[in-house]
Amino acid sequence: MNKLLNIYFTAGYPDINATAQIVLDLQKSGVDMIEIGLPYSDPLADGPSIQASGQKALDNGMNTDLLFEQLTSIKDQIKIPVYLMGYYNQWYQYGLETFCNKCKEVGIEGLIMPDLPLGYFDEKHKNILQENDLKICFLITPDTAEDRIEEIGKCSTGFVYIVSNSSTTGKKEDISQHQIAYFERIKSYKFNSKKLIGFGIHDNQTFAKACEYADGAIIGSAFVNHIKEDYSFENIERFVSGVRSGVEV
Amino acid sequence: MTAKINRMKADERGFYGEFGGAFIPEMLHKNIQDLQERYEGIVSQESFQKRFKDLLKTYSGRPTPLTYAASISEELGANVYLKREDLNHTGAHKINNAIGQALLAMEMGKTRIIAETGAGQHGVATATVCALLDLECIVYMGSKDIERQSPNVRRMKMLGAEVRAVYSGSQTLKDATNEAIRDWINHPESTHYLIGSTVGPHPYPEMVAAFQSIISEETLKQLGEIKADSVIACVGGGSNAAGAFFHFVEDESVELIAVEASGYGLETDKTAASATLGTAGILHGSKTLLLQTKDGQIEEAHSISAGLDYPGIGPMHAHLVKSDRVKIMTATDTEALEAAKWMARKEGIIPALETAHAIAALKKITFKPNQNIVLCLSGRGDKDMQTYAQYLDNE
């Protein structure tokens, strides 16, 4: 089975009008899924790279309405799943329902809200998502207890987001034996949705390693850093093929 | 400390009315769950309480006095009692909570303590307790605050703590808190995050309020036959207010007044009046009243006082305000400066700039004759001398 490459980038970064082009170019470069980050003033789960990209995007004038507008312009051209990653306050303030209506309208596949943990995600959220054909993805970490892993697997209708390490996003380290043991442990769980490993995946080696234990992996900070100066199609494709090289698919 | 009451405690879901909860990334779930499950058991142990109370007494110098402020009382035509938290070791109420949480952290097997600080009082208190108990200590502080509260930065370093400057976002308390939370995400096993105010995910607000409840516990005893009519405290995140209100909150005959910083004024965008102007949203793991845009981006707060310069308020206070149990008042930067001078000249007490906001409210209230007012004098003004000196020079 093909291993999935999911690329994250921040909406409105590096330029306010870059969003739509980056989505299409990623798709053209052959990625399997895209995660668009809705820039936020207080991104608790993110390391320096994504924080800085979010700050720049906000300074550029990015906001929720504008992102929906930008996506509307390309919605008929998008063929791969596009997820929206944000923080719960952004969803909450926009209006739980209105936000989901908009997501559906522009063809979003699902949501990732790292600070909306299981326990606060309730029937109300579930129904609104369902009514708008939206999926949701929850995170598992090395410290997540067994019964909770089962529960998260059940509730994640998009994919299960396996956080590779106890860390914020963007740590550039090799994958340790300790992490391998954790990946092995998660591999034994049977979920209805796919498992993707994220956080700290930054090159073809870490991507290949992650793919041995999951259905694919997510790269965020490394891609955000890569397009800082140059978000041309050529540069995006260079990144994507670089990550893919050496990975049996 | 374990009173039968009260509204300072969260419900079984970690909420105070509609506010509170624990909106945290999964990476912190285990740590928060451990705290939720274990903290009450640990702090209710007799041995814990003994050690805690002992340090409060022999190390911090409690009980702190309740001072009758004769000159101010005469001027106002009311009886003003000052609860002298400024006389604690390290100069503010913050040490009460720092001692409590550090002991708790040790019981939980943690060896590394992280903290956020705004004015630096909580950072100093944490650094102090960590030195005493031989714990590693890292304090996150906004780069702007490092500049305006430099005496406290020097104190923390003298005590052996590492002070990490935070350059992201507002470069003040809000982003120092973000950075501390990120540190905790990266070091979940060794580290306890020693939050200094009644903010953060459940059980922090409740826990901090409980450790600070010693303030009102002593006040009640010290008042004896005297019946308090009003209790006044300044509020940023709300820890001294929580402590000052704690044992009064279920007695509806006592008026509770929280004073927040309105900065340049409520009509400007340079303000920290989150209870007055804010809307419900999520920050630092709990749902509360916040200064935010319609998109849910958290706005920068402004106050001359680094300890009140926070765009939210503790969730229990949000609930107490919304349910009309606590009355909110505001004081501007200038009113606070003026009030600090008034207190210094009338009573010979130089208050912290945070406290000065509560003092400023005294001048705005119409008192009944002989009304008994308790004002929580939460900290001393040594750290603010540069700001005060500038103010006097410019007069």
C-alpha cells in the first residue's frame, strides 16, 4: 500500500496570497494530503518555526474569513484531502456551526484541533461535524494510556495523529530506539482510520522510518522553513521529491 | 485549608459555571491527569499540611499582620484594614503558592521546576523556594518585563534560577506562559509547571486558590469581632484576590471587589481589563473572559503593572463576576501611580504597582460611615521604584 505524505503549511505564509498556490503546487508535486494551519496568536503545541510562520501570516493580515475566501477560489481544483489545523478558540469564536458550514463549502476534509482533547469533544461537536461531512483527527503521544489510545482511535474519523515524541513541533533529531518501541506499540492497534506519524519528521530518512510503522507521515516545520524564501513550484517539488526519494511506495 | 465551601472549587468536570476546564494538547494530558488525581490526596495529608504551614510560619514569616490604616481611614470616613502580604519573605503573596506547589512537586517525584512570571514576584518566590528545597528552577519571562522589572531578574539569578527571556508575541506574561507550557510539553516527566496565578488548566486555578486561601483564613481570625463589609483586591490572573476572597465568598453579606487594570483607559486599546471588556474564549488551557479579536486571536494587554498585564482573568473570577458575586472595578495606570504615592505618604507603605490598583479603587467608592474594608496589600513596591521615581520626577 502506498505510504501517505501529508504536508503542513501555514496559511498566509510567506505571503498573504501564497495559500492557494501552495495548495495546488503541493498537489501537483504528488503529496497525498495537505494540512493548512490557521495562524494563531498562541500556538501552544508548536515550536519556533511554525510559531514564527504564524506570526508572519498574522502580520500579513491572514484571518479565518480570508482563508475561506482563498480556498473558495480553488475548491474545484483540489483532488486530495485538505485538513484544517487550528486551535479550538478559533473554531469556538467563529461559531462552531458557521465554521463547519464554511469548511464544507470550501471542500475541507476535516479538522485537527490539538487543544480540544477528548473529554471536551462531545456530542454537539460530533453532530456538527457529521452534518457537514467533516472528519476529525486526535493526537496520540508516547504518554497516552492504553484505554485512551483505543478511545482516540474510535473518535478519530480522519486519521490518527501519532505525535512522534514528547515535544512541540519542529525538533530535528533522528528517530530514537525509544521512539521505535513506541511506534511498534501503536502499530499493534487496529483503528478504522489511518495512522500518520508527525512532529519531528523532517527529511527522507525520518519519513522513511516513520512509514515503516504507520500508513504515512506528516511534515510541517521543515517544509515551512523550506519555503520561507522561495515558494515556487520548482522549490516545492524539490522538497517533496527529496522526501520521497529512497522510500519504497 | 479544606473548607466545606466553596465557589473557589471547580465542579467534577473542572469548571466554575461555564468557565474553566482543561483545554490542553494531548502531550500534557498525562501530567494534568496525574495532578487532578493526586493533588488533593497529597495536600490533605497531615504531614504535608504540617510542612506547608511550618514553612509559611518559620520561613515566610506568617501570619502576616492586619494593619489598621488610620490616616486613610480618617480621610475616607471608613475603617480600612490592610492585609500585609507585602511583609512575606520575598515581598508578596506569591510565596504562599510557591511553597505549596514546590512541596507538591517533590511529593510527585519531580526534580525540575518551571515557572512564568510577569512582574517577577512569582519568579522570585519560585526561585527562592527552589533554592531552599534544592530543585532546579527555570523561569520564563517576557523580554519587555525583564527590562521593566530588572531588580527581580537580578534576584532570581542570585538565587540560582535560570531566567529565560521570551521574545515571541507580546513579550510579556501571556507569552512567558506559552513558553513555559511548551517547555512542559518537551519535559513532561521530570518537570512540574509551577503556575503562579489562578489560571491554566484544571486543577491549577483551584489549587493556587487553595494555597492562597491562607490570606483570608488569617484575615478572619485577625478581625475577630469586627465584621468585614468589603474585601478589595487587585486582579490580573487573580491569585491574591482568590486568597483574599476565599473564606468570604460564601458569606453574601461581604462585598467582594476585584480591581483590574484599565491601562490608558477602558475606551482605549491599551488596557488589561479582561473581565470588564472581555468575551468568553480559551487561553492557557481554560475557558475564561479574554481580550480577543472576533477571530479568536488573543490581544495584547497593557498595564503599567507587569503583574496585571494579562489579557485574561482566572476562570473562577470570570464565573464570580458573571454571577454577580464579585464586583469588578478598574483603575488606570495614572490612578495606580497616584494611589501608590497616597499610600506611601499616608501610611508609610510603598505598595507594588499591582496592589496600587486596588488602593486606587478606595478613592472611587462611596463608603457608609464606619464601613469595614479589608484591602489585600498583595506586595511591596521595591521592584517598582524606577517607575515611581520617574513619576515623581515628571510631576
